Amino acid sequence: MNNFRSGENLIITAGWLIQKNIYNVELFKLQEIAWVYAKITQHRTNGIPTGKTYAAVVMDKGGKTLEVSAKEEEVQTILVEIIERVPWVIAGYSEELKSMWRKDQTLFLSILQQRRVQMGM
């Protein structure tokens, strides 16, 4: 699988997700990614919607979180690239998943492992 690059700051290789910024480099081993989803933030001024920002959120088994800000279409592309490389990853956001991640991460990770085993990986 070819490397994927989003702008100058994000690279996804066969085994790693690499996020660079002016201060540091974040490394995520793809095999350790547990949960990915799109985050949409609605901005308001005096109660009036003024725009939205988008981010791909990546969480690993150790609880480390990375938010990659990008345009809406690019966020979707980033998530697809991760899902293609880590097909057992839990993708999408719900309050149920958020609650499970926060309150019972062991259960969340066991579901992730079951998905991986079912896919024979």
C-alpha cells in the first residue's frame, strides 16, 4: 500500500501515522489504533453560526489521542486511509462508544480484538 500524505503535516505509511508540527512529531503505530471518527465543531458569534471546522480524531489502545484538522473532504479521506490499513478499527462516533471508551476501556479493547480475530488478522 502506498504512503498517503495530507498536506505537509500528515503521512500514513504501511505501518505508521505520522503527524508533524512546528514543535514535535506524533507517531501512531497503525496496529495500535483503536478508534477513529470525524469531529465537526460549529462556531458561533453572538449565537449566530459563523462556520464549521473539521478534524479526524485518532485514538490508540494506550489512550493517546490525535486530532488532525483539515477540510471536510480531507478528513473523510484520512479516515478511509486509516480504515483501509486497519480494517478492524472501530470507526464512527456515538455517545455509547464515547461512554464505553471513558468508563470501560477494557471492554472497548476486547471488542476491537474480537473484530480483529473475526477478520483473521
